[in-house]
Amino acid sequence: MKKVFSIVWIVCAALFVASCGKTKSYTDMLKDEEKAIDRLIAQEGIEILNDFPADTVFEENQFVRLDDDVLLNIIDRGSSDRAVLYDTKILYRCIVSYPMDTTYIWNTGYCTWSDLTNWVLKHNYGPNSNGTLPYPASSVAGMSVPFTYGDYSSSVSTELSYTYVSEGLQMPLRYVGDRARVKLIVPFRVGSYMDQSNGQPVYYEVLEYIFDENL
């Protein structure tokens, strides 16, 4: 009996060690992210600026480095209205990708199918976005639910902010207004709770802010 117990214990211990070995450390996640962002910068020919250009007019591939290594390019500053911290309700439309793992998007709320038979990603920004909802959006309720500027991402996977809200996504609101359009690279440490948990940086190829009060 003791021999059987010992064998079972050894097998369980081996399985535990194997499962731990498959889990990335935080350091490994940071290293993988750095490589992925460096590849993206090279592929897109991105120029990193330490300060905003004059009149905040960016060339197409110029990005300024913000806090926590968030990279920002302003396409259109939008209106002169500015979001008020802990007051303004925000929605947004975007085209988003994940430079470290292109298949990761299929696990996120950004995955909107054109229909149930053709599994094609349909962005909620651009000429083919008719019928789509601004984010954060509930596909079950069929409605958008704005978040408050300054809100944190929820750790509860059933909450919309688990996927759709992050500190990094909100950083440009210090500099732009309603209907502004930006490009944004957000490291996972200031991403949504879901992205933090999976070590996934985000590239918003275009991100348009919509102030709920002006809809």
C-alpha cells in the first residue's frame, strides 16, 4: 500500500512541476512583450519621440512615449472638449491587433463575427462597421455601456471592463477631445485585466473616442 501511495505521490508531484513549467514568469512575459513591440516598431517603421511635436501634429509613423512606455500617435485631436476625470462617460471604436499573438483576439470581446456561418472578424470602426456597437459593448444585451474616465479594469471576467477598459487606453484623453482619433501601443501592465493576466500588449491601429454626452 505504501509503495502504491509513493508512486501516486511521485506522479502527482511530476504533473505539478510540469504544469508550473508551462506558466510564464512575469519576467518572461516582459521579455516576450519587448520583443513583440520591437518587431512591431520595425515592421511599421515607427519613429519614437521623447516629446510631443510642435502643435501636436504627428507624422504618420511618429509616436511619442508616455508613462509606462505607452506609445501614442495623434491622428486627429477631435473637439476642444476634454474628458473630466471620474465624470465623463466614454465609448470608443477601434481596429485592434495583438503583436505578440495574432490569434489572441479570438478570445477577446473585440471578436465580432459578421454572421454565425462566416467566422470573419468585423471591426467596429471604418466603412464596414455598419450595425456594430461602440465599445464597451454587450453582445448579449445588444447595447453599449460607457465607462467613466478614470475607471479601472475589473478583475471579474463577466464585467465589460475586464476586456474593454484599461489605464493605457485612457492616457491619450489628457491630450485629445471628443471624436479624437489616435494610434496607440499599450504594454500589458497598463492594459485590461484580461491582457495583464495573459501578458498581451495591444496595438490600436486606430482608436476613436466618443463622449457619451455628445451622442
